[in-house]
Amino acid sequence: MAHAAQYTAPTALGLLSLLAKPFIALGNGLVAIGEANTRYQTLNKLMDLSDADLAKRGLKRDDLVHHVFSDSYYL
């Protein structure tokens, strides 16, 4: 009966991956905060509307970001 042991020596890529994990977690957290913003959710709801529905509201798809964020950012 033969026994085989598989061992992979740690490489620099494994160490870099380990060092990158906190930064990846921070980035994911910042994305989650941004997506929880009510303005972002409003923008997504407007983006889901058809062009005809947007026209009924007096909006164009190109102007949605400006419409949603105009009172808080200078765009």
C-alpha cells in the first residue's frame, strides 16, 4: 500500500493574500455603506424605470445622477 502526502510550501502569493484580507474587508465594508445610502437606492429605483416612465416624470436617464445628488454635491 502506498501513501502519498501532498504539501504545498507557502509562497509569496499566499503571504500577499493574507496581508490583503484586511484591505479587502475594508473595501467591502465601504461598498456596503455606500449601497445602504437612501440616495443610492433611489437612483437604482429610477434606473429600473423605462424611458417612457422617466419621461412622464420629466427626467432623462442621462440626468438621473444629477437629479438624485444635486442638493448634496456640485455635479
